[in-house]
Amino acid sequence: MREVMMKAQELAEAILDSEIYQRMKQQENEVKRDPEAASALGDMIEKRGRVETILSSVNMDPNELAEASREMEEAEQRMNENPAVSTLKEYRKDFQTMMDNVNRILRLVITGETEDENGRSAGCSGNCSGCSGCR
């Protein structure tokens, strides 16, 4: 058990040291320092929260929901048009791809299965953008 925990920690450290993770964290910091990007992201989070609150309300007002949804869509568009936020989304996608590949490799080695419970292929996806294991 101790060896497994040590290897898990080594894997976690390798992930933290990866170029993909470092690039994503650096871009997160860039977004926080960029007033326009931070504002666009904060506004989107606020608008999404308002929609979620309305949806969870017992006496939901359809007109209020429609207005809140429209505002959320506008905030999302503004956020997506921001170059720093767009780059962050791309880097987060790359990181998620890397993590999916790590999980696929673990599943393949442990179970020998080449597909997950949703029928998706496990192992190498053929897209190396999120993986540096073969190089």
C-alpha cells in the first residue's frame, strides 16, 4: 500500500511539473491580473449563479428566467471574446485531455479493458497534444 501511495504522489508531482499544467496555471494568473478578463469571467459566474438560483426557486418566474438567461448568454459571449479567457479555456482543455489519457492508461493497465463504461476507447487516443508519454 505504501508503494502505491508513493507512486501516486510521484504521478501527482509529475502532473504538477508538466508543461501543460504549468501553462494552464500561468494563464489562470494572467486572467486574474487582466482587469477585462477577470471582469468578464466574474460577470459570467455571477450571471450563471443568478440563473441557477431562479431555476431552484419554488415559484420560478419564466420571464425572470428568460431575462437572466439572456444576460448570462451575453456575459458568456463577452467572456469568450476575451483573448486571455479563450487561451485559458484552450489550456484547460489540453490539461483535461492529459488527465483523461492518464486515466485511460490506468484503466487499461489495471483492467485490460480498452473501453470505458460509455464505450469510449481507452489507451492512446492518437492525439498527443495533451500527452507527452510517447515522445
